[in-house]
Amino acid sequence: MKFKYGLDQHPPIVETLLLGFQWFAVAIPVIIIIGKIGGGLYFHTLEDQITYLQKMSFLMATALFIQIFWGHRMPLIVGPSTILLVGMIASRDYNANAVYTAIIAGGLFLSFVSVTGLFSHLKRLFTPRVVSVVFLLIAFSLLPTIIHLITYSETGITPFLNIIFSFILIILTFSFHRYLFGIWKSTLIVWVMILGSFFYFTIFPDNLHWENVARFAPISGFLRHMTTTFTFDVGIVVSFLICFIALSINDVASIQSLNELLKPTNTSRRVTYGVFITGLANIVSGFLGIIGPVNYSLSPGVLAYTKCASRFTMLPTVALLLILSFSPFLIGFIGNVPSVVIGSVLIYLLCAQITTGLMMAFGSEKTFKFDNGLIIGLPLLLAAMIDFLPPHALDTFPSIVKPILGNGFIVGILSALFLEHILFKE
């Protein structure tokens, strides 16, 4: 593919600003969606959740800036990891310090294996069939959270009305996806969140609490709720280490996709440095008490229609994210999205996740065998079974193994590895 501007070229300032705003429009919806879910796990006041989003915006801006100049050095957008979100949801009954200590340990592990070369050995475990299971598990493991988001209401609106609104919004989102193109399609999530919020507040005006946003200061820091107390729980650390192995595969796939598209020099070094920076950023996220970042695989599609491969077009994105991170008012304004809209958009995003998983599963073999279906099907069913177990059943699990066997995502990955490398090994 021929690009108007290469990887290390500087487009004119106006084009740089416009492209940077476009990258910002791609990044911010996912930060808001995952940030509101992750922040809601341990913080229940609006002020605390706004602080959570501020810290997340700041970390994503910092990680993106470092990746542009010292990491993979490519136009690859950074965002919060859905894999870690799944791990946090499964561990929500545990102390927050234990969870973020495990994220720090995972970030250290990721940085260590990337610089020592041990990562090449771990990659062998994740065959195309196992990777497809990982993508599918993310979608299935978030179903209970999506159900809660869609049915939840503060003002007595019945779940039935929310479900009907969600169905209509999902159908409209898929219709827009089918007929839009170019920048409109790449920023579809932004428009769905804006229009979905507008119509929801028009239909249910009692859910609009503008006074909650107006009370926030235009500029304020976020230096609170920092994770400073280390709480080491073996079960949680082991479960998050498995999550980080899956995260690393996602990270490598994203970097490698641009390596294939742009054909830069030192491709292996870009992968090593990119994964190393991801590990360091996750260490910082543990200290900040937020979900850590990963490189997203959205970039090739954006580059394909902009015809601009310059990494410097992401600098305005960094600046906008930094401005956002120090403005509780702006964060509150952007984040004032109804939970039913967030759940509906999440369904659209996870359908893309399922599509990626199916492409991995069917593209890895010339013919899809019956055993392939077993290797993919059993982990999905086991994960769903664990995720929908009633609380009293989970309480009977021994505390040492509950963070592992009570986590549907981890159970799914471990069962996929067992089926792939032991029971159905070829």
C-alpha cells in the first residue's frame, strides 16, 4: 500500500492536527467505556470514578508518547486492556490492593520476558486455535457485565424499556457500520455514544444529572487513590500472570500487523521494545490503581483510508489526552454516558472481537475439523459456566484456588491449552 506520508515524515501542521484529532476520536470511547466499568468495581462515588478516568487518560497519553519515540515507533493507538478488565471483574470480591499488586507483578513479568527473549518460548503455547479462544473468551466473559449495564437504572426505568432501547441502538449501530465508510465508519463509536445519549436523555430526562458534571472544577489533579499498600495473593497473581500472557499475544499481534503493512526496518526490535514499554506502563498502572494499557489492532484500518503512516500525527492525540486527564469537568462531560448506551456499544465492540476469533479459528486450517470445534467449544462453555455460577457456589471454592478456578477467562485459557497441547496434540 502506498502512503502519502511515511513512518518518519512530518505532514503539514494542519493535516497533523486533523489526523491527531481523528486518532483521539478513535481512542477516547474505549477509554471511557472500559474506564467507567473498571472504576465502578471499587469506587462508587462520581468523584472517585472521574479521578479514575483522569488517571487512565494520563497513562494512555504517556504510554502512547513513549511508544511513538522509544517503543515500537509506529502509529499504533494505545488503550486499556479488555483482558485485564475481565481479570478485574472476576476478582472484584478481593481487596483492590491485591488486584493492583498482581497487575504490577504482571507488568514486571511482561517486561522481563520481552527483554530476555523468553517470550519467544511462551508464544509457542498460543497457537492460532488457542488465540481464537482468547478472543472469544473476552467477549463471553464480559456478558454478565453487559447485562448489568443494560438493565441498570437509577430512576426506576424498567429493565424491559432499557432492553428495548438497547436492541434498537444495536440494530442502528450495525446498520451504520454496513453503510458508512471512511472517517465516519472509523469514528462510528463516537457518534453512537453521542446520539445514543441524546435520545436516551430525551426519552428519559430524569436520568440526566447535569448538576453532577457542572460541579467539577475545569482543572484539577488526580493524585489520590494511589495503590501504595502491596497485598500479595498467590491465587490472584497467578490468574493475572495468565491474563498477561494472553495480553502479550494481543500486543504482539497488533505491532506485527503494522510491521506487515508498513515494512519498516528492525521489525523484531520494534516488537521487543513495544512489548517492553507495555509491561512498564502496566507496572505504573498498578501503582496508579487503574487498568493497564495494550496496543490496539485498530490502526491498520485507519491508515488504509487516511493514507498517512506518520507516527507524528499521534502527538496531538497525546496532547488532547493530557488536557483531558487534568480536567474533571471535561472528563465528566464526556463520561456522562448512560450505562445502557455503554453496554450496547460494548456489544458492538465485542462482536468485532468474536469476528477476529472466528477468523483466527477458520483461517488457521484449510479445513475446519471436528476436533477444532471441541478445542474451541469446551473452553467457551466452561468459562460461561464459571461466570454464571451463583455466588453461594463460588463461596465453596477454597480461597487459594478461587481466583483461578473462579475466573471463567482463566479456566477457559487453561482448558484450551490442555486440549491443544496435551489431549489433542498433533
